[in-house]
Amino acid sequence: VFPAVPQINCDVKAGKIINPEFIVKCPAGCQDPKYHVYGTDVYASYSSVCGAAVHSGVLDNSGGKILVRKVAGQSGYKGSYSNGVQSLSLPRWRESFIVLESKPKKGVTYPSALTYSSSKSPAAQAGETTKVYQRPPIPGTTAQPVTLMQLLAVTVAVATPTTLPRPSPSAASTTSIPRPQPVGHRSQEMGQEMGNWAFRSPKVLLLFPGLVPKEELSTQSLEPVSLGDPNCKIDLSFLIDGSTSIGKRRFRIQKQLLADVAQALDIGPAGPLMGVVQYGDNPATHFNLKTHTNSRDLKKAIEKITQRGGLSNVGRAISFVTKNFFSKANGNRSGAPNVVVVMVDGWPTDKVEEASRLARESGINIFFITIEGAAENEKQYVVEPNFANKAVCRTNGFYSLHVQSWFGLHKTLQPLVKRVCDTDRLACSKTCLNSADIGFVIDGSSSVGTGNFRTVLQFVTNLTKEFEISDTDTRIGAVQYTYEQRLEFGFDKYSSKPDILNAIKRVGYWSGGTSTGAAINFALEQLFKKSKPNKRKLMILITDGRSYDDVRIPAMAAHLKGVITYAIGVAWAAQEELEVIATHPARDHSFFVDEFDNLYQYVPRIIQNICTEFNSQPRN
């Protein structure tokens, strides 16, 4: 009997598989440029196994079985365009592989399960089905598999003595679990409804009214829980001062402001979400964005916060929030601005400037509420004078609130709520990766050639992948030119990353002369004229030769229109011409590469320069 052939996904790299020789089955769709391949015929083990199989011609994009054999590392791998896949060059790699048709050799047994080098299980990597928990069917319904997460979600939801919003339509459609009811409300009906499956989970025994404390039952509100204010969809972290010097009474006043903010904001999954971090010597998260998703639960949780004590290390706390708080695992939503409100009694005991700069560059809007401040004879103890201005998102007063006394803290409630909800003014949500209109101007002249033109498109793809793409984030457009010019697609044509990457892949090679000056004018007229006023305008021009026409006047026109131009020259491009085209200083905006295969090496540097320039803008 022929042994089972293990299946792998398109993104599995050869280096992750320890077996020296193996037969695997690849799925369809591995021609996609997101699966990187390095080399030609002999591939670096950093490559996608299935992507390499398509590149080598052993498979087409519909997938199938292949034989993979590991061979020694090479001193260099040459990229090429073959069978719809653009492979990349690589200087050297520790291990290689070749791909052959899956003809098993006589007497050789190939593994029916692969050995992986990483901690991920082969099942997860190979796209095999992960185990799901099967619950016995409710009479009259079809049995549906329930994953552990769904089971926990329902258990927790039902066991919590509060009125609950309905489960989302997606959850409802995948399982036939009864909708949770408020505890103590129609409890008999609920008991019957749950009876079919409640006893199978020990936790669900908590559901029955007899086991719920009476006082919790009697205080149940039967009002539906709000989904939150959609006009204030922000992800908010409160950094509260738990230092010893603040004292218990002022700590209580601080908690009262938090509770008032929670009430005023109308917390919910469709509106603002809020988490709390307390700092002293070291910061600690009390709860993250997804722990409490309505104002009532949040206020109860705030009431239970106790003071930690210690110093007042605000800088350390801001660093902690930047690195840990705004993650997907903690409930961060990609479409919602990140906001941090820092409360400081007096002054911090460490420096905030550097930590705050990194936070701003990560897209976090920092607000400061400072209370009391240093008296004249205390100023010598202040570690960093004017610390709030060094930290906040902008120094125009919008992000800073100061009160002379803790007893005036309640006065900050209305202005604070109004400001954090004014998402149009949250300037630090704009980062170098989500706030540009980027126009690629691509040389399609005869000297480039078909293979190199594909390499240029791969370079454009690699740059594009680094940005956050949508109609409200970064937008991409492209122009190709020879003697003439054509608009491949404008800024408003595609609004998602997959659509943009597909459009780049579909650009056809034109062939002709090299009129770079006319191409710059065309891009200004056809692309950048339609740029949004709040976007940074970036032109990335790629050429392999000297222009037949004047580039000085068009380059000056681009500069006057506020377009920042990066000029990338390959092979026969003239260095001095690139410097004329590029925005000043030329050393940051013009790049020369001796051959097309080396273009990919410049992607990180170009992104870094775009971001450094963005982050050096004045903050007032």
C-alpha cells in the first residue's frame, strides 16, 4: 500500500522540515508572490517549498505531489521569473533543496508525517484539522462541532450574572447553543432549555438559580447592555498613578475620575473600549481592552483597584504600554485610534521623553493630566522639567490638562471625554505607514526587458506590503512610462492590500524609450492632483537609464506641489540625474543599484527613510 502523503500549506519553508528527503502534497494557489522563493533550480531552504515547486515547473498553480531533496548550502542564489513566480536572489544560505516529480525510488520509504524544527505542531503547520470538542446532539438538531474557545465563551457568558448582548450572528450560525438569558429571569424556561447540555460541563452548574447568591439575583437589571457609542470608537488605556506619595485619599479621587470617564464614554464593542494600567516602581495591567465591554462592569472593576505604592516611573509605564498593551491579544482593534491618558501627581521619578517618542511613532495619542506640580522649593527634584510637553502627542495644549488641586480633578472630565473622542484631531494615529498617497512611476523602456520588469514589480510589491492599505490609510497608485505614459491605476482604484498586490502583478510590460521628465509631469497631473489634502504625497520612481528629456523642471514642479520624491536607479541610470529628481537631501532620497536582482535589498532602507522623515515633523 502506498503510504499517506503529508500535506503542507504554501507558506511552509523547507528549513522548517528536518527530513532530508520527503514527498509532500501542495495545495492550489502557491504562485502568490507573498510566498517568497529564493534561487533558481536550487533553492535556499528559507523558500516556500510549494512556491519553489511552481517556480521550477514541477507543479502548476493547482498544486499536487512533489519530491523534495535537501542539498548543501550555496554561496549565492540567483533570482529569476519563471512559471508565474518571481524568485529573489540571496547572497548565501546554510541549506538548499531541489524539487523533483514525486516518483518514489524503489526500496525507499518516505515519511508519512514530517518532523518540524519549530515548536509548532506539524498538524498546525500542515493545515491538518485541529481537534474540536464534539458535544452530544440536542434532540432534533444537527450535531455541530464546538471549539474550546466557543465552549468557554458560552460558559463564561452564561455563568456571569448580568444581562448579556446577543451573540454575534457568526457565532449563532456556527453553533446551535441556546442564547444566554439573564440569571433569575425566566429561570424555569432557561433550566429546561439548558437541561440538554448543562450537566456536561461542571462550570455550567453555576447557572442554576439555587446556586446564585440571592443578593445578586435581586439586583439584576434587565436592561439590554449598550454596544457603545460608535461616534467615539477608540482603544483607550488609562495609566494611573499608584505611587506611595499620592496617599489613599487622592488615589480614591483618581479612581472616581476613572469611573466617571467609564460612565461618560458609553463603553462597548462598537464604541470605546478601556483598560487600566497602574504604575509605581513598575507598571502592571489591571485589565485590558476586552476584559470589560460595558460601562457598568468597567466601573465595578475600577472600584476594586487597590494602590500598589512605590516610585512614580511614568517613562517605564509608557514603554510598557507601547510594547504590551495595544496588541490584538489584548483586544486592540485595527480601525480604532490608540489613546493613552497618563495621570501624574506632581512629577515623574524617571524620564518620559524617549519612551513617549517611541509611543507616538507607534501611532499612540498620549494625553497628560497633571495634578498639583512642583512648588518653587521642589523644582530641584524634578527629573525632567517640562515633562508633559516632551511626552504628549502634540504640544498645542489639546493633549495636556493641568489642575492645581486634586479637589478640582472632576473638572477635567468633560474636556477629556470630548478630546479623546475627537478622532479627527488624534494626530498621532497617523503614522509613516498609514497616512500616505504613494505613486510608483515605473520605467517600462526596452532596455529593462521582460524578466527585469517582473523583478521591478516584485520590488514595488515588497515596498507596498510594508504599508497599511485602505481608503482611509495609505493608498497606492502606479504609472508606467516609455516615450509615452499610462496610468496603471489611481489612488482611488483599490482599497485593500490583496487587491493592490494583484493589480501590481497584472501590470504588463510596455517597452519603448525613456522620457522620465514627461512621466513625472504625468504623475503629478494624473495621480497626485487627486491626492487627499491630509495625506503625505510620496513619489517612488524606478528607472534603468538616462532620460531623453529634461528632468529638472518637472522635479522642481513636484517639489513645489509638496510631493516627496524617491529616485531609484538601476544599471545604466545616471547618478547625477537621480539626485536632481530626488527630494533634498539627495542622500536620503536617491539610491543606485548595479543590477535589478539587488533591488530587494533597498526595501528596508527606503521604508526606514520614509518613517524617519515622517517622525521628524514638528509636533506643535
